[in-house]
Amino acid sequence: MTEREIFDWILIGFAAVAATVLPFLLFVTAPYGRHARKGWGPTLPNVAGWVLMEIPAPIGMAAFFVAGGRYDVASIAFLSIYLLHYIQRTFVFPFLMKPGDPDMPLSIALSGFFFNVFNTYVIGRWLFTLSDPYPAGWLADPRFIVGAAVFLAGFVINLHSDHVLRTLRAPGETDFKIPRRGMFRFVSSANYLGEFTEWVGFAILTWSLPAAVFAFWTFANLGPRARSNHRWYHQTFPDYPKNRKAMIPFIF
């Protein structure tokens, strides 16, 4: 079999796993953050767990870019946009978290690690080697312009929502509070809304099936968790706003 044939089977399998994970996570909430619980094996400090989960993405994508040898404007733009998210998520976000968050199960960190290995392969290998080269004027194509705007909107929502969550509690406070600023006025998990929006934008700006599978994976992972967060808020706060949705305004 050629690499392209192997790649196609990997991509099909990757999408099929996402379709399986989505209903599974509707019934089993991953045990980290506010949903942390015992019984999931050894744990890591939260910061170490996040870095371990995410680090294959920036390193792997840069490696596939170099290995592919496509140094055209479109490829550089794709790499830069991808790294914009993952450098922040890997090397900035974990170190901004407040001390005292529950440790992360090693099993969760490793599942995220291997997910990013596969995801980076299918996106990076496609964009920088297996796809037809993008035309010189791709950055002026409406698909790139719209997709980049959607991605940046999601990136801003994601950053702002993380900031809102970090600043909910004053120094020394440990109790949970209701977030009320930004997109939290509409959804319980505005940070997940931002991330999902980013990868929908990335799928549009690259106009590629692997990136679309990643957007589907993002929803398969974050959608059920957003619903769990939404249910937790309602159970914890009797006065929780009734008109909010879990992750997508007015829809879900």
C-alpha cells in the first residue's frame, strides 16, 4: 500500500473513533478539573498533565512542515495559525492556572497525548505533503479569508473565556462562582465554544477533510463535557441563568 492509501484508512478510522467517543462521553465525564474523582489510576500535577497532553501538536506540526518542504505562503500561514493556538495552549495556558486545581489522571494525559499525535499526523502530513499544493493566491481566496476570521474570533473568545474563569475568585477564595462576562452570558462553556469555533475556522481556511475531522473531534470531545458542566452549574447554583445553553448559543 502507498502512504496515501494508508493515510486514507487512518483518517477514516480517526473519524470513526470520534463518532464512537461522542456518545460514550455523553455518559462518562472525563475525570479532570471540576469533575475530578478517584479511581482513574496514577495522577500528575495539573500543569504537567496539560503540557504532556498538548506538546505533540506544536512539535509535530513544525516537524511535518519541515519534512514536507513546502515553504510557500499558504503553508506558512497554516503552520502559523495552528501554532498560534497550540503554543498558547501548551506553553502559556497551563502556567496561568491557579495553584490548587486537582491533579490530572495519567490516563487522561496520555489519551490526550496520543490523540494529538494522530491528529497532528493527519493534518500536518496532508497539508504539507499529501495534498495538492495550494495556489499562490490562496490567502486571497474567500475560503481562507472567512476561515481565518472565524478562527481568530474563536481564538479571542477562548482567551477571554479562560481569563474570565481565572479571575472569578479573589486570592484566597476557593468556592465556585457563576461566570457572567463575555460569551458566558449565552453559554456555560464559553471557552469550549471558542475552541470549537477556532477549528471550524481552520477547516474552512484550509478547505481540507482532515481539518474538518478535527473540528468534528473537537465537538465530540468538548460537546459532552460542556453538557456535563452545564448540568453541574444547574445542580450547584439554584439561581443559575435558565436561558443559557451548554456550548453553542441558542442551539446546544
